[in-house]
Amino acid sequence: MGTGTATYKNGNVYEGRIKNGKMVGEATYTWTNGTKFQGSFIKNTINGKGVFTWPDGSTYTGDVKDGLRHGYGCYINDKAGYRYEGEWKEGLRDGQGKLTYNQSYGYQGSWKKGLKEGYGEYTYKSGNLYKGEWHDNKKHGNGTMFWYDNEVLREKYVGNWENDKQNGFGTHIWMEEKGETRVLRNRYIGYWKDELREGWGMFFYANGGLYKGEWKAGLKHGMGRMIYENGEEYNGVFIRDRMTERTLDGTVIFTSDKNSEPKKDSIQTKYFATERARSELEGNPYDTMIDVSDIICLEQLENLSQPTAVLEYVRKYERIPTAINKFLLQYNSSLKKWYKYYSREIDCPEIEEGFMLVSSQLWRLFRDTKVFSLKFSLAEFNRVYKQGKCSEFSLKYDHLLGLDKEIIPITSKEIIKEHKDSIDCSNITPNEVPIMHEENLIEEGFSDESDVHYSMRPILFRHFVEAIVRASFVYYQDSDASLKDKLEWFLKEKLVPRLDEVIPKDSSQQSPIPSLSFKYDKLLESVKKELFEVFKFYSLNTNEKVFDYTISVNSFIEMAAKVLDELKMKKIDLIGLVERDYDIQCTADAIFDNEGLTEEKKNEQYEIHVKCLLGRELIYYEFKELILELAFYYDKDMSDDKLKEFLNHWIKINSSKEVRRLIKPKRKWIPTEKELM
């Protein structure tokens, strides 16, 4: 036993301890090609920890077993700009590890036998990034790809991959910046084959248009439905990205698709002249944009006790009266200005899908204009708005949005037969399309966009215009005037004068003060589950077919009073708090300011007013805002910690069995047209 140097016949050199003729302990072994190992030996075998150095300057530092990298270690090749740190097995990367090139890009994740396998994240030299599953060194399974240009995100794909390509079901979004004619970002949700759209899918266009139907080799091909930004629709067959029609002699010809992007094909197409249709659209843009036939029906029919007759009348009635259409044209520039202003990230987080208005921003407009009253509530407005035929628009895939085969014209079915060799419409049916598992934009506590009071519901410009019309109907619901008169009063007396004060002349440079619930969104996020459970417990009964959670003002006031009692806070005018966004002429205070009434009459009207107010409904959005308003009434400079403590007190106190004895009123439902269908 001793320490020394041994030179072998092949020229290899060992320097270190020798015991019973075997290499043991810490030592150095140098091969004739210049490779060197410094580390632990056990019975003539490299085992334990050590450092390999190769002639090119590369090194490995870490665990070794039987002369091979095994365990945890770091391989560095400065000359090639290559570094791997992580787990090894029998000389190959295996397990979790990070591979870096030039200290800037590379892969971090799972490995197997030297190849990427399992979940991992790869940052490319270009700056692009993939997060997802791998198999045999290729993207395979579920994953998300981000494409960047000068560190600015330009495209994103979330979905299935196979053999390094987009295959299966997924969503691709093009992250264009906001423009004058852009409310959405181009977005495709559907099936892919070798990086091309193929099968069933939906394409949302930047201008608000939507195509849903079948695709082949990246082109619209087969049965499809195109819904334009103005609400017009085309239902029929597409052949290589073009809509088809028949001439009188039966010849199949192609019409231009206004939303189509240029494609690299040499198909000779004959385009229909559409100038007449375009001129009609420009002259009457609201003709197809909105549909308020259900409201017109309610105004015209006296006997509402026969829902079937009502429904039949609605189906026959015009979408929008000419008088309303012409009146809306007069306010076209104002409507666009309001839409643009309130869709600028006001009371709403940045939306990846585009720049459209969402429900919470529309509600903010109503708050700013103070149109709320005993008759006009967000709960009632949301129901009237959502029952509109044209109000639906979802950026989230739902298998119920699949094509209804029965709507396809007979002529289009004949075209399919004639082109059966080039059109494959049998590969996928809507019912076979799985529900997409994206990150859902969902109001806290709710699990579905079918919630009537969903705060992130997308609202395109045409939906916004219809919302204003429907809001006028709700505001003047007790009036016998025509819908056109109600709309005129609503715009001239309520919206225009107040929004002229609210919106600055240079509206692009100034945004309104955010609401409290938006300002403290992250803090509310930490207690959202518990807070919504309290709200849900005290909510009024919901319709069986839709989510429609609301609480009464009475329930809120009793909850608030209990919290103030427990925390020994001074009592405040809770009625005034609830009515803070009301039309000043419709508040309880206005009754006492009326000099034409006697004191006895004032007290009588006040009592009636309060009774009505206590039965008024509040949605979750208003519930959160009122709680925050109450908290900041007592401490305008309240810290985040104190605010969170106040919210936790609210949850704890109003979750007790004693408080939960509050009476929950029932709601009587009048069936809407959508429920009857």
C-alpha cells in the first residue's frame, strides 16, 4: 500500500494511492489522448465524485459510476458554448437537467437516454420559446409555443404536437397590435395536421368576423359558416378558401371572402360583383348588426300569456325598425368613440385575445353615466341583453358551437356531392370535437361562460350598439313610448351629456380612475373562493338552465351591519352607499329634496322607496365593489394588509350559522324566447 505513479503499456498514467495492487481513493488518471480524470477510485474503477477534462477543454464535474457519468453533474464545453447541468445515467443525460448554449438559450426539463423526453422548456436562439411535452427529442403531446420578434410576442400556439409539428387540437393566436379596424387578434381554435389547419375549426378575424367550419391543407374547405363583423352570415360550402354559389345554368362559381388572407395557390377564380351589397351595407350598417325583434314583439303584442304565439311573432318580426336604424346612424361617431374609450383596459386586465370591450367595461360606462335606479339594475340589464339573438360571441371553444348540418342549403349539399373527391366532410363531426382546456377567463367562483353576469364576456362593437338599445328599453320599461323614443331619450338625456363630461377631448392620453375591485384585483384573488362562497350562499334562487347568482340589497345591508357591529365601527348610511352610482333624481335623498312634498308625504315615499330598494338585486361585481367602498369609507389610506384583514372578517362573520339565518327571497321567472326554443 502506498502512493505513487504507474505508467501502463498503452501509455495511460495513474497518480494516486494503490492498495493490494488496486487503485483506491482520490487520484488522477490520464489517457494518452489527453483525457484526464481527477477524483475517486474504488477497486480499480472510477466511482464517486470527480472531474473529467478532455483535450478540447471541455469538463465534467459530478457523480461517476463505473467510469461513466451517473448521478448529478455538470458538463461544460466553453469552446462550443455548451453547458449541461443535471442528472445523468450510464453516461447519458437522464432525468432533470438544463442544457444551455452560449449562456443564452437552450433546454430545461426532462431527459431519457440522452434525448428530451417528458415535460421541458426550450428557448431558441431566435428568442422563441416552447413549453410542453417531448418525445424522442421532438415536441410531442401538449405544449405551448411562443414566437417572438425583438423580444415582442408575435404568435402563440396552445395545443397538441406530434413529431415536432402542430397536430391535433389547438389554438393559434397572432398577437398583432391594436389598430383602427382591429378589435380582436386573429385566432384559430380547432384541428391541425402537420402545422396546417385541417378538420373542424373556428377562425376569429381581427375585424370581428368569424368563420366556423371545415378546413383542409390550411384552407377553408367543406361546410362552413362565415359571420362578418357587421353580423351578416354566409352558410354553405367553401372550396379552397372560397365561398361557392350556383349560376342559373348550374355552374359552380366562387365568390370572394372578405375576411380571407392571400393564399399561395394558382386556382383561377371568378368573383361575383358585390358592389350593390356593399353599398347597401354602408347605407344601413345597423340593419344586420343587431336584432331587437324580441323587444319589438313585447311592445306590439298585448296578450303575453301565450308564449308560443309570442315566439312565433318574434320569428316573423324585423330585426330592427328603420326609424331606430336611421337614428343610430346619427350617433355612429359617438358610439364608436365610447366603445374605443371604454375598451382601453379600463376595469379589465389585458386581454390576450384582442382589444374588444368586455362586460365589466360596459358596466363601468353605466356607472359613470349614473343610469342606475330601482328599475335599472345590472342584473336586469344582463338578462335582457343576453337574451338577444345577436349578443352571443365566445372566444372559448364549446362543442355546441359546431356546425348545424341542417342549415346548409340544398344547393350546397349538391356541390359537395359534385366535389366529393376534393372535399372530405366526413372525417370529423362537431360532436367529436373535444372541449378545449385553455386557461379560462372566468369570473371568480363561476365555472362557465353561460353565467349571465360573466364579467369577461367579449362585446364586439355591434354587440355594444345593441346593448345601448336594450339598456334604453330597461331604463324606460314602464313607459308606453316606442323603443325608438326610449333610445332617443336615453342617448340625448342620459349618455351624451354625461359622457361628454367623463371622456376627455384627448381620450387617447387619459383613462378614468380604476374601480376599487379592479385596483385591488390581486388582493381579492387571494380570498376569492371564500368570498364567493358567502355571496353564493345568500344568492337568490337561480334558473335551472343558466347561472344567474345575485343577492338582494337587504342581504348585503344585513351582512354589512353585522360586520360593523362585530368590528365596533360607527354605523353609516348603507342606503346611500348602495345608491352611490344611482341617477341622483332616483335616490332616497331626492325624496327629501323635493320641496313640493309635505313631510308626511316625504316619509311615506321614502318608506316605499326603501322597501323597493331592499328587494333590488346585486351581482357579484357590485357585491365586491360595495364591500371595498365600505372598507375605504372608514380608512381612505387603508393598507393592503388591513384591507385583507377586513375581507377575512367579512368572510368569517358572514359564514357563521347565526348570520346565515337571513331569509332568502325567491325569484319568479318569466320565460325568455331562448328558453322557449
